[in-house]
Amino acid sequence: MRAVPSRRWRRGEDQHAQSSTGKTNKTSNGGVTITFPNPFKNVPTVVVTPHWENAHNQVDHIDTVDSITLTNFVVHSKNYAPNNYFVQWIAISNNG
């Protein structure tokens, strides 16, 4: 699955850090590989949170980050829905 493009750094911000954010629809049980829009120079730290759009209920399982590389990461859980279950994520790496 393709991710939302990362934001660009503005003048005056820390040029030694790289970040990327996204929201990915999780449509099946098990793992989903999420590809970063741009590769990282160092393996980033990835944080995920569930977003069950218009469900008005809690999720039943924890979304767990498995492997992380320079180009992608894998999230595992038993949570999924065809149209309204998403994994929101942020990846941050120090390039210094």
C-alpha cells in the first residue's frame, strides 16, 4: 500500500531529522506492509495508532509494528474493515 507523501522541511527547522506520516486502510486480518513515500537514510522509529472511522466503538486488538526498514514497515493485528479501518502512522529518523 502506498502512503501519504511526507511533509517538506521549512527554513529554520532541524535539517538533521527526517519524518514521514500517513494513513493506510487495513482491509484484511494479519499483516500489512506500508511503504514510505521516500526512503529514509537511517532506520526510523515508527509509531502507529488505530483509526476506526465512524465506528463509534473501540478496537479489539493492538496494532503492532513488526519489521522496519529504510523503505517500509509491517503492521500486524486482527483489526480490519473494507472501508473504514485505518492505521495512522508517523516515522522519524535522525540523519545526523
